[in-house]
Amino acid sequence: MIRTTYRGRPLKVLAVRGNPGRRKLVINGHTINHGWDGDDTQALDWFRNVIDRIEDSGGAGMVAMLIPGQYTEPWWYEPGAVDINPARHATRPGGCCACPMCVIDDADGNRARYMPLTPDACRYCHQVRDGHRHDVDFMNPHPYTEPTPAQQAGRQAAYAAVTPRTAT
């Protein structure tokens, strides 16, 4: 068994019971694979390779465009360093996801994306304190949690950029 942290992400590699040649891979508490074929060192190297590829692609939000269909889930990123949009994809705080699920074509043919989260939205989801439901995401139930300073700053900057200003 190996427990380590790589680029802010807690990683675990465990032997599978009854099958010593296979490994269970866990990142940020989420099981990625129950029967990965290889030893502990190979599994750790695979994690590092994937994480490096994600970071080299621009991180949350950009990964969907550069590595299609993969690694948009929040567990691939450092906890508290990303926002989670309504499609459950990770984005930079105040940013947007570039995947086809999150980039929406409206009836007029305009391309739109999910709006940036408000600065006080939960650290783990898009809900605000008032009316936050801890059981909306059955895979990750949680109470309202204050956003990190990095999340608040990114959200505030993005929110200010899209909010029309009134003349004073």
C-alpha cells in the first residue's frame, strides 16, 4: 500500500483482496479503478503521468478541450482549488468548462457557458448557503462549506467581469 500526495492530490494505491497482482487506485477519496493490473510503483507512476498531463493541458476547464471526454471530474484536482459547475465538472475558480456538455448552443445559435459561481457558493458545489441541500449529489453528500480564499477571489473577479456596472 502506498499513501502519498502529488501536486496537492492525496493518492492511495492498495492491493486488491484475493488478487495480489491487481491494485485499487484512489485519488481524493474517489476510487478510480478496482482492479488495475500492475504493481504499486507502476500505479503511482500512472497517477503522476495523468496529473502532469492535466496540469500541462491548462488545468481545470481546459482539460475537456485538450483531452476530450476525460478528467473533468472534481477528484482529479487539488481539493478546494477548483469550482464545480452544475454539470459536476471542475473549473478554475470563476472559470468555465470547455466540454460540449457545458458549452451550450441556445436557440439563436449563440454559444453560452455556465455562468461563474457567486463568490459565496459552497466550496464543493454550486449551491449557496441559503437553501443548500447536502444530499443533492448522492455520490458526495456534504454540508455547506465556506469557499477557499482562492475560490472567492477567482469567482469575484469573474463575477465582476460579467455583471453590468451602473453609472454613479
